[in-house]
Amino acid sequence: MIPVVRGLAAEGVVVSVDTMRATVAEQAIAAGAVLVNDVSGGLADPAMVPVVAAAAIPFVVMHWRGFSHDMNSPAVYEDVVREVSSEL
């Protein structure tokens, strides 16, 4: 992935990386990624927020209900808009 990020960035393409792992984000940023999308919002890897903050690039925080192996169990809503807003 890193050679692709590096190549695209060198051509002037705006590169966003989707990852929950700080080491991946750090390598992608070093290769030229200018945005990190972490569906866990930094909850899956405590090193993520410091890595993105140090790079001073946008960090997309998503609504996350856990890792894929158990994320469907809490996906029951009475009022989806209110509950997602509250979690965010």
C-alpha cells in the first residue's frame, strides 16, 4: 500500500488512508497521505490520535460500535438518529 500512496501523492493526488492502526497511518502519512479515516475514531489504537495530531492533518471520526466480530450485537436502535448522535 505504501508504494501506491507514495506514487499517487507524487502525482499530486490527494490521498486518504482508511485504517484503525496508528502504525499504518504513520507510514501512509510519511508517504504522502493527507487525511486519515479511522472508523473507530481512535478507540481501536490509542496511538492513533497522537500520530494524526503530530501530522496536523484532518482526522475523520466515525460512529463505531466495536470490532467487526461483535459489532452487530449492539446494532439495535429505538431512535437511530438520537442514539448515533449521542454516541458521537
